[in-house]
Amino acid sequence: MRTAEGIDFTVLGARIDSALDRWLPLESAEPQSIHRAMRYSVFAGGKRIRPLLCLSAAEAVRPGAEGVEDAACALEFIHTYSLIHDDLPALDNDDLRRGRPTSHKVFGEAMAILAGDALLTLAFEVLAKLPFATAETSAALTLELATASGTVGGMIGGQVHDIEGEGRAPDAKTLERIHRAKTGALLRCAVRMGAIYAGASAEELAALTAYGEHLGLAFQIVDDVLDVEQSSEALGKTAGKDAAQGKITFPAVYGLTVSRAMAMAEFAAALAALRPLGDRASRLEAIARLVVERKA
């Protein structure tokens, strides 16, 4: 894990990976093929931004909240399932993810589809079995994740808008509708899940929600810019795919210069949202800086 503002995320990253390993079935468990495929994608070297946000939001509300890394695993399972399915020939048709061949290139399309389905299912099993959460908290987290992953203002809805927008003239309204749902919803959810797990007050939850909304938009703007500016080797995935597929992106609508300025404005708004939390939000501030300064 990289560092920012003097904060080292190595320990947090190891804590998340250990929890992911505990929840995932072993490769030796039958049927072995599906478990190999699940583990291949989960441990392909992602940045773990969503679980890091969950842990850091909980820390901002109640330092030392026990077991929050388990809830964070559900987020990473949903995110990884979405990447596996995004890469399939029927969707983005990509051969490279996180610097490695995509799941369907290694295991075949059928097994990749099932691996994504299995991770989606496992995410909600995790939330049902949280060892240190009340039934009420588990239910609230389940609703939060299901809504953020779904069709009405959630990740799948955003993906549908993205597919239907391919080849159309790019416009700002469609762009915002796509990305507030496709990427922003799950990032916002990650922050809110950490806050809910730790028992946030209404005021704390409102501040963290605003932070998550601004961070989600900044993340997607930077992602769109990097797709134009960086190589496939640097990104760990195929560069230039957005333009090649006629996708509606921030550079397509606003150009690179304005897009970069928009990302920095969203970054500033995210930091401003954290002010009521004071020093407790230092990790969240560092993550926001990582998001806008990243090169991959």
C-alpha cells in the first residue's frame, strides 16, 4: 500500500487481505474450479479503496471498532464481481485487469460468470454472519450495499446507462447519471457502511455521506483522464477502451484540462465535508489525496 500525508496503509491492507482470505473458500474446497477463479480475481492486486474507506470511516466515528474489516470484505467482493463481469466479451470485452489476464481468459466465460455470481452471493453471506454486529446493524448494512449495487441509482443501473450511452453524443446530464451510479454509489456506500457499523450520529453520517459523494465523482473523473493519458502497462488494464467503444466520459464531454480541474474541485469539496470530524478523519483525507494523485 502507498502512503499519503504520513499515513501508511500497509497494515490496513494486510488486515483487509487477511479477512478476505478467511471468508473465501479454500482452493482445495469442492468445487475447486470456482474457488480458484474467485481467489484469482480477489487477490489480483487491487488497491482496496472501498474496504479502506469502510475501515477509515468507522475509525473516524468510533476508533477501534471491532470486526469492521468483515463488513469491508463484502464491498470488495461486490467490486470484484463487477470487474469480472465488466471484462466479459458481452460487456467491455477486455483481456487485461490489474496487470493480469482477465478471469474469462484464464478460466473461460462460464466459470468467470459463475465466479462473479459467487462473489456477489458471498458478500451478503458475510453481512448476515458479521461476528461483532447486532442483527439491526447487519440488516442496515445489507440494505445499504444492496441499494448501492442495484438498478435504481446503483452500480448496475449505472452500468446499464453506460452501455446504452455507447456511440451516442456525449452530454453532461447522461455523464453524471452514469457515474454517480456506476462508480460513485459503491464508493459512497463504502463510507456509509463504515459509519453505520461504528454507530455514527446523524450529523456524522451526513458529513461522511457528502465526503463519499464528492470522492466518488473525483475517482471517476481521474479514472477517465487516466484512460486517455496512461498506457495499458501503467494502468494494468487496456488503455483507450473508453474512446474506442464510444463511451460517455468526462474528457469526452469537458476535455482533459477541465476534467482535471473538476477532479480537484471534487477533492476540495470532499475534504471540506470532513471538517466536522476534525483529526479523526485524517485517514479519509489521505485516501482522497491518493485518489486524485494516483497514476493507475
